[in-house]
Amino acid sequence: MRASQPVPRKHRAGFTLIEVVTVMGIIGVLAAIAIPNIQQMLERRRLQGAARDLANTFQIARSQAIRTGNNHIVFFGPPGTTDPAGTVLTDTIGVSVPVLILDDGPPATANCHIDVAEDRETLAAQNTIGWGVSEATVRVPADTGAATFSSPQLSGTTAADPNNNPTNWVLFRPDGIPVGFSQNATTCGTIGDTGTGAAGLYITSGGRDYAVTLAPLGSVRVHTWGGAGWTE
């Protein structure tokens, strides 16, 4: 009986160098197309989230003013922005912030200044997002703030005091109505009537713009610039 012959091994499957190079080239092309789109999507989501946070800030200040019976002020602006007494907007450990809610106490004793002992809430700065607009050429139609809108609107706001001078703050009375007040080193100065707190706040990522509008009676809306105009 003859010994069985060994069965020859089959050729192992594999890739040639040309095939590997071709696949890598295809992956590179797809990545070059996809990465910018992903970056734009993430940028849009960060900016949209920042706009919603800003809108929520107004809503929080308004609800807390109604709940506590105290004046609540929202200060906002680029790095270096101050209250009327010259105090820079910072959190409780001294880090500069773009937005600060201040519990200024009962109207009878409020001074519209950031005092050390007063409660505050803040929003942290985001490196890729700044105040103003980069694409929009006009204000949001719902923005009835008294300050002038002029692209790129570097202040980021159309808030104004009772004399229509630009400001970086809005005061919520205990009834929830937003009003403006004038700059004064020791007091609230002149506090405006209903309607003076209307404002638009504008933020940008450099390629896309969002706006938050505060109506005279305190309602808040978020808008985005779409090239042909503002939409909600």
C-alpha cells in the first residue's frame, strides 16, 4: 500500500503593494472630504450651544428676579468688559468671563455694581467663539435694542441705557421686565422704564453667526444667519 501524497498548500490570500497604495489613496481622499465637513458640523454645534446658553442666561436671570424679588443684572461682553464701577467680569476665582448674572439685592438697596459678597453665576469663555458677527450685515428684525447695529458689531450687542447710549448690561426687575440703566460709579444712575431693556446679542465662530434677542417684556429668541437673512 503506497503512502498518501501530501496535499499541496493553497496560495495564501493577500494584497499587492499596488492594491494597498490604492486603498490608502481612496481613504485619504475620503478623509480630505469628510474632515472639513465634520469640523464645520462641530463648529456649528458649539456655536448653537453657546447661543442657547446665552438665551438660558436671560431666562435664569428673569426667573430668579421674580422668585427672589431682587434686581438681577446680566453683564456681558468681550474680555475686559466691566460694570459701571470698573469691575471686570470674572467668576468667583478671578477668571475672566463673557457673561455674568448678578443678584444685586432688593431694588431699594441695589447699586448695579458687582460687589464681592453678592451672588453671581457665570458662563465660561469658549476659544472658538467671540462677540459680534462675521457674515451678517443687518440686525435681527426682532432686535429692538436702542444701540446702533454696525457690522461687525464688535461689542456684540445693541443694549442701551435710557439715553440710548450703548451698554453691556440689562437689569431684570422683580416683575421680570428687563430695563436699561445708565453708567454711574456709585449707584444705578437712571433706571429706564419698560421697553428700555430690549436688546440683541451677537456671537460668531468666524464662519457662522448667531443672535439672541431679548424682547421688551422679557421673552428670548435664538436666531441664525443663513446668508439671505436671519432665521429662527
